[in-house]
Amino acid sequence: MILLKRFLDEYKLADEQRYKNICLFNTIILEWNSKVNVVSRKNTSIENIVLNSIFFLTKYDFVPDAKVLDIGTGGGFPGIPLKILYPGINLTLCDSIHKKINVVDDIIKRLNLRDVETVCSRAEDLKKNVKYLGVYDYIVSKSVAPLSDLYKWGKDLLNQNGLFLCIKGGDISDEIHNLTKRSNKASAEIVEYNFSGDYNIEDKKLVLIKTNDSVI
């Protein structure tokens, strides 16, 4: 996890304790991965996955006490690394696969993370529960689904000023076109990044999506 440590230090994103918590997260994930396919079995470390989950914090961070929903979290990405670095956020981790929710439940317990809820559900079904309507300041996702689908699933879950923070790679021009074509209330801003090649964060973008009803 040497590259990760260097990245965290370079961009002043974490102290020593938070780095140690990410290392423990790495240990727990690899333990589980021998039983449940959480990440690729080829991975001997989650360093690169974490780097590709937190790179956007170098240009964008969270408001204090933000309520954050991670859609399609899988093994806790990007939600768990974000919670470690921003322990004050209130985090909901959503995934439709029960085995993966069991994994993140164990991670939460062993890392002693507070103000974290897990939900085993399809993202599109969350809005059927009034508990989640209009609640979140941010919905985060890491290469889960097309932008138009993410917007459709999550727009009712955001509060008035809420934002989607979508981690994407590659050419997303078609996704942006489809998003704005399918919803005339959606607007998107792309934040580009360029890091040293040593970090292996290639062609990554943060897409901020909001509704035109927002007062931002």
C-alpha cells in the first residue's frame, strides 16, 4: 500500500490512523475474498481500487455531516474509503447481493465505523421506502451503471441541493447525451483529473449531476 500512502500524503487526505484503517480494510477484504468474490481473485491488494475510489477528493470533498448514499457498493467501494477519510459523513451502503452486504457489515464492525447503514436492495427499489426519499446530500457510485439509469434510480432520494458524484472512466459523451435527452431536468459537469502515471489512475473523471430544480 506504498503508493496509496504516498498519494494520501501528497494530497493531505489522511493522517496515520486513517491510513492504518485503510490497511485494515485491505486485510479484511482479502480475507473475505477467499470465500466470497468481492474483488477480482487476481488482486493481492485493494490499493488500486481505493486509489480509483478517492482520487476525486483532490478536487472535490464533502460538506460537514453530509448524508451519502453509495449505490452498488459491492465490497464497500467507494463508500468505505470515503467514510474512513471523512468519518463525519452519514453513510448508506446499498447493494442487491446479500453476500456482499454481509461482507460490508463485517468491515463496518471490525473498523468500528459509526453512522453507517447497509441496505440489501436494488437501487431502483429504494425510493419505494419513504425513509430514503429526499434524504441525501450526495449519491456516489463507481462505474455501476449508465448515468441516465443512476439519475432515474436516485433523483428522488436526493434533497433539494443534492448531487450525484459518479466515478467514470473513458469516453462518456454518449452517456451524458443520453442523460440529458432522457431527462430535461438533469445537468452534468465533468471534472477531469491528471495524475502521475505511477498512481495508475488512468482517464478517470468525476461526473457531477444535479437537477435544474436545485438551488446550488
